[in-house]
Amino acid sequence: MQTHRRRAALVAPASDDRKARKALASAADEVVLDLEDAVTPDQKDTARAAAAALVAEFGADRPVSIRINAFGTEWIEADLDACAAMGASLSSVVLPKAETAEQLADVDRSLGGAPARLQILVETPIGIRDIGAVCTGSDRLDVVVIGYADLGATLGRPPSAPQSVWHPIQDAVLVAARAAGISVIDGPHLTIADDDGFRSAKTWVRDLGFDGTWVIHPAQIDSATAIFTPDDDAVADARRVLDALDEAAARGDGAAKLDGRMLDEALAVSARRVLAKAEPA
């Protein structure tokens, strides 16, 4: 079960102490310390040790997660052993290039009794094709994230491709995540600017139903947070919907009306989701 909002999750290389500490001091809902793409092979061991130290220093005060290296690499076992030893200070482990439910089960076993939760990046054609099964791989799984850079490269889609080419994949991942009862987070925009392109892309996925986004530059945090936070009117309406349903139930009525709308449990679910996004856990 997700225990905090992830409207804006900032990714920073664990191998760069300045960038990591800047990220940890930011207003991002979560910081993901990267051991994978942002870290060269000769820095893997030192980055892992640095991530452990940063988790120990900051993890009690804010959500800090670690993106480990993928299955098939020589570093994943050491990454998982390190994460298992971090205790309650580590919020979650992020598995990149997730493709099978068995991989998630392997991560779960490796973490053992450690309380860290699990997030997955789906960024390969196999992961997208089998996303429904992948999302059932572990009870530890809270979040699925779409990774556009690797997926686009494999599919042959250039970074300049229009946003519309991703709509079928976004919808498929969203449906699979919701069927599994987990959150769905958009991957980072392929630029670092807080510009119209970034805000348009994130508004689109918010309206699809996504819960938040990864960002790769602190400049994007404020816009991402605002986009994925319901406004005051939406919050007020959600509370009115729930109050009307509660009043109807107290009267023994099977239905309730509000502003010309017939209210039912589906609208109650939507209202609770709005309030969950608006209010800190």
C-alpha cells in the first residue's frame, strides 16, 4: 500500500554527492537515488555505498528510494543486499527494465524481512506486452513507472516523436496498474526544462489518471506538484460528494443526489482518490 504521495519524484545520481544532496533538500515528494543509468560501471560500488549513507542520513525525514541495476547485470545482487540492510530508512527499491512477475518475486525474496517497498520501471517491449502479469509479481509492489528513453530507443521512436504515439502504452499501463491496485507514475520528460511541452505532457497523463511523475531536474518540481495536486474546487466537490453519500446512508436511502448528479460508489471512489492526492498521508 502506498504510504505517501508521489506527485513529483526527483531522480538524482547516487555517485554525485552535490546533486544527490540538492535533490534531498528539494520539495520533491520523493527522491530516487540512481545506481543504474546515471552511474558508470567503475563507480557502481562507490555509488552504492554513497546511497546507503544518504539513506541513513535522510531516510528518517523524507521518502528516499534507490533505483538498482537491472536483472542480467553483475551488480544487482550487491544492490539488493545493500538495500536489504538499510532497514526502515529506505522507502522503496526501484527495479528497472522489469519484464516478468518472477523478477519481482526474486526481488521480494532478496529483500526478505526488510520493510522497503517495491517500484518497477517498465521500459522494454516485453515489459509492456506482459504488463498485466508483471504487476501481480509481488505484494510488495506499490508503483509502476513508464520509462520512455529505453522504450523509445528499442521501439525506434525518436525523442521528437509527438506525444500521441505514447497514448496506447500509457493507457495499457494505467489499466494494468489499477487492476493490481497500485499507483502509476509517468516517467521523466525527455527534456529538463519546465516549459509548455513538459506541462502539456504531464497534464495529459494526469487527466488519464496517473498519480504523478518522475522529474530529472529540480526546475520541474513545482509544475509537476501543481499539476498532480487537485485544486480547491475539486477538493471541495469531493468532500461534498462524500458528505451527501454519508447523509443518504444515514437516512437509509440507496442513492443520493447532488447538483443534479446521481451519486454512487463509483463517484465515492473518485472523490476519495481526489482527497488522497490533495492531503499528505
